[in-house]
Amino acid sequence: MSPMLEGMLETALYTRDLDQAETFYEDVLGLEKIARAANRHVFFRCGPGVLLIFNPEETVKPPAPGSLQVPPHGTSGQGHACFRVSGGNIDAMAERLTAAGVAIESEVHWPNGGRSIYFRDPAGNSLECAEAKIWGIEQDI
């Protein structure tokens, strides 16, 4: 049976301060903003996928009649997301983060030969930039 799931389309993280998140993901990480809806969410393009940043206090509310019927969802606390980065760009990203005052918490050299760096966004979410080969995936997308 061949898998029907082709990959991850979107990843969601949560923060109560969308202004701070918008600045971090757009200005520090360099992601392209797709949309912002008041204090509910801000969405970013990330390679072939999308990073969704939600305010958890807003996403637990049921959708209004006549709007898109996305079920209430969300979480509280810190989450994790990993960005796919080529080995040649990990050091450049670490330099960019450090220049922006973002601490690199850890650098890991994985058994499969790849490496990754870990850092936090302003909401405390654990973020990682890693080579795809840490999971045995070819680097080219």
C-alpha cells in the first residue's frame, strides 16, 4: 500500500503576542508573511509549506456562522518546529540569530551525519534548523 500522505503542508505554533511573533519570524528568520487576521493569527510561507502562528485564546473560539468552519483548536505552552536548512546555511542562520540577540541553545551533530541548531522564539517555542539528512532524507527538495 503506497502512502497517501505526501508530506507536511503546515505547522502551527502558538503565542499570545502576535506582534512580537510577526516581527521575529519576518525580520529575524526572514519568512514571507502570507496573511494576518487581527489578533487571531499570522501565517508565513516556509519553503513548500506554511508556518501558522496562532493566538491560542482566539483559536479555541468556535467559528462564526458564515465563516470558514475551521474547528476550534490550539494548545497552551511551548511547542517545537524544525526548519529544513542546508548544511551550508546552518552557520549563516546561527550568525543571523546571534546578530539579532537570539541565543543558540544547542548544536547537535546527529548519528546520520547531519547537524542542527536549537533556539527559542519570543514566546518560548523551541525552534530548530536542521539538515534533512538527520532523518535520512535527501537534502534537495
